[in-house]
Amino acid sequence: MSTAYIVTALVTAACNTFSGFAAMTRLAPIMRTLGPALARAGVPESWLFWPIGALKALGALGLVLGLLGVPIIGTAAAAGLVLYFVCALYTHLLVSDFCPQFYLAIVFLSLAVATLALDPALVLVTSP
């Protein structure tokens, strides 16, 4: 397992843990900008616990499990986070909502893609 993968997976897991926690608990400083962004995108606030917050938190948990020795879970979690953030960006694009959350989703998508790209379970080993 490369250092680049470990660091990327940990950063991705930490960011998604915080984001999932903030969504599920409706953290006040986050809600000041997230509430209006949800309204513009047409996403009900009732989705903050499930699916928004829970899927981010579960993705983070899956990445950690992958680091702890269950590589298939880590790979699935990274792929799931990629899919989640592609869908989030698509939702914002549909309504031409280019708020700060849109750009933050690009950062989160980039982290998930990097984690998936560096995943040692996906590296092909060729014999010399």
C-alpha cells in the first residue's frame, strides 16, 4: 500500500466524515450556506440525514475499513463516493447553481477519484 494512497484515503475519509457529520447534525455554520444551496438545487432539507450525510459518512467508514485490511470495501467506498459526487454536481448543473457547495463538490469528487485511482486493489501486477 503506497504512502500516496494512504494519505489520499485518509484525507478523503476525514473530509467526508466531517461533511457527513455536519449534514446529519445540521451544524449551524454549515447550514447558513448549505440551506440556501439545497433550496436552489431543489433538494429537501429532510435529505440531510439520509441520503446526503449518511452516504458520506458510510463512504468514509468504508475507506477506513479498506485501509485496515478489507480492500474490497475500500474500493467500493471510493467508487461510491465518486458516484455520489458526480450525482451531486449533476444536480447543481441541472439548475445552473454555481454556489460554493458546487465547487466544494468538485474538490470532494477529485479526492474520491484520486483515492480510487491510487487504490492498490485496482493495480495490475505484471510479472517481469
